[in-house]
Amino acid sequence: MYFLQCSAKLFFLKELLTHPHICRDWRRCMAVEHMTRGELERLQQRKLQKLLRYAVLHVPFYRNYAQEHHWDIDALSLEQFPVLDKAAFRSHEAEFISDEYDRSRLECCHTSGSTGEPFCFYSDPKERTYTYATFWRGLARAGIRPGDKRVWVKGIDETAQLPPVARCRRKLWSMINRCLLVDAHFLTVSPEHLARTVENIRRYNPVYFHGYAASIAEIARWVKESGRDARSLFPSLRAVVSESEKLYPEQRELFEEVFRVPVYENYGSVEFGMIAQPDTDGNLLLNEDHIVAESTGGDEEAVITNLDSFAFPFIRYKNGDRIRLGGDQGHALPFRRLNMVLGRMTECLKLSSGGTLQAFAITSAVYNLSEWIRSYQFIQTDLEHLKLLVVPCREKLPEDVVRKISAYIHDVSGGTLQTDIEYVTRIPLTKNGKRLFVISQIDHQSGR
């Protein structure tokens, strides 16, 4: 029962108000973990067929598309449906709303815009309960209970100029949700601010860190450089859970070294909630009772279908990520593996040879250079040049380190990219508080 899973009664009461069907959906969600692979596939197909039929009957865009292509409503398949990107949803926004829903009663949700294309979509809060249950199901594998005290690190308010009423509401929200909000924007403002933040976290004594990996890394580096013992600072800490950003190997190693707890990388988005979550062995598993995941050919661009959204269906939606799908063997749970989240399409570098270079391949150039580099960002300005912004630990990088970085980029790009290093005092975050380690300013369609 969900009540028994919650670590605090106040949190459970809040859950009943905000997610009135959580107890029912929790039972259904947790039951999937005990299914065989065949049972999960049949469940996924039942939900998919229900969604496809509903979309053709009640969603104007798909109804018109089906009529134009003379579909047989009793023989629908996912492959018939078009692959759509954000531009398609933005230009036909009203046509994606089901005719069974009153638009004025739906919530307008906004994506973060980390692909460069933020947009609004609509959601029925009642439909999000099962999606919410999958989030806690994934954390339960790590021994985390709903309502356990967490430090949630995210981009909250770029200006920090909140009126008193809004500040009170935020404090009340944090108390009820058993959560200490930490704004990613202000972790990098000054060492003094970062030290105060760590002290606030120490007093709060969280069970887990949750949120942006790059910002949690700022906390971990402060603890390491100050010579403090994380186990003494945060005695109740049991896990670090990253989401909303790519978790890079050097960040995982830093967390494991400093916090000495398991590190879990969640993969999700505003449109879908949790797409994939890890098991205790580190396998990133797709929530196949909630989504259907595909990927395009050469670019390996993610194409996702939300099985639990009917008010504003996302069917075969390109969310701007690059993923590499795996199989269903080698782990105890029935879900298919997601072998790797390669990053955002906008983080892939375009090569003059016609290929692309993945973000994690580029960031490997500065792997294990934390002694010299405090923060960095790669920016591709054209097909031949790559600019590396560096916040150095000292005044400048040694010449042998510069040569090592340049040689690595030259080799991994097939000799097509030259690297120019520019020293800066601070690398700005995005508007929503994320840190982009790789930025391509080249149109991936035209190569310009």
C-alpha cells in the first residue's frame, strides 16, 4: 500500500490531495516489476492500441491524418503514425487537444527549452498520476521512499527577486514535500554563497540529493576542496539521483568519491516524466508500461510515445535527445534496457566529413583534468573550429595540458577540428539553471 511506503503522514495526505488515484496507480505500477517479459509486452500493446484508437477517434490532427490516408481503425499500428517534432506540435497546437477535453480545464505545461525550442503543451492532472508513480517506483529500487527528505537542485528563479508571499508559498511547499530546494543559478555566484548552501544542507540532513548533476557537482567539489567529510556533514545520505542533464563519467566518479553512496541516473522529460530509470546494478531500464521508445537510424534520435496521455497525446514524438536502445536480457526486471543516453541533438558537433561527434566523446578531452580545470564549455563555431571556455584552477593551463587537449580533439574528429582555448572567470548557466558542456552553433540540417 502506498501509505506504508510514505515516510511521513503529512506527505501522504498531500499525495491524496494532489494525486487522488495514487494508491490505485501505485499498486498497478509496482505489479509490473513482478511481470514476465511477455506479460509486460502484452500490457504495453493493450495500452498502445487503446491510445492509437482514441487518437484517431478524438484528436483532430490524427483523425484528419487517418482520413487522408484511409486507415482501417480496426487495424492500426504505431508505424502508420507520423514522426513529429516540436515544430509540428507548435504549429498545430489546438489540433492535438482531444475533443473530449475542455481546453480551459487543462494545465498548460512548458518544456525547458534546452533544445533551443521551448513550447507549451496541455495536460490533464488526473492522467499524470501513473507517470508520477513510475518515478517513485524507480527510486524504490534504491531504497528511497516517497517523502524521504531530499535536496532538490534545479533552476528555480534566475533573478532571486521573489515577493514575500511567493517566498512563503515556496517554504510551505518545501515543508509539505519534505524537500530543500537549492537554486542552481546561485551555487556559482560566490564561494561564500556555496558555503552557506552546504551549511543549510547539513542542517537539513537529507536522505538523497536529486536534480542537476552539474550543480550537485559544485557541492561535491566544495566538500572535497574544503577537506570536509561528507559522511559527517550528511549522515543520513543514501543516494545521489541525477536527472534533467546528462550524467558524465567524471561527475559519477566525483559523487562516489566524495559522498560514498550509490549514484543513479534518471532519464526523463517534461512531456513524459520518467522515460528510463536504473536498477540496483546500474542498468538503465525503460518504463515500458508508460512509454514506447524508438530511435531513428544514423542520428539515433529518440522517438517516444506516451501511453498515459490522452488529453494531448504524444505519439512518435522526437524530443531532441539521442539514445541507444538495448535488449531485455541480463537483468532481473522485465524492462528493456536503454544502453546509453547520448545527449541532446544540439550537443552533437557537426564534422566537415559529414558525420557527427557525440558530446561525451568531446568532454573526454578534459577527463581527469580537475586539478587544472574548474569548469569548462566547448562551443563549435564552424566546421573547422572548436572554442573551449575554461575556468582554470590556476591562472592558465600548462602547455602540455593544452597540447594534450588539442591533440585529443584533433584525433577524435579525424583531424578536422582545431581547438582554441579561452580563459574566463565564469560560465553562465542556461535560463533554467542547466550547465551546457557542449554547444554546437551549427545547423545540423544544413551544416552551417
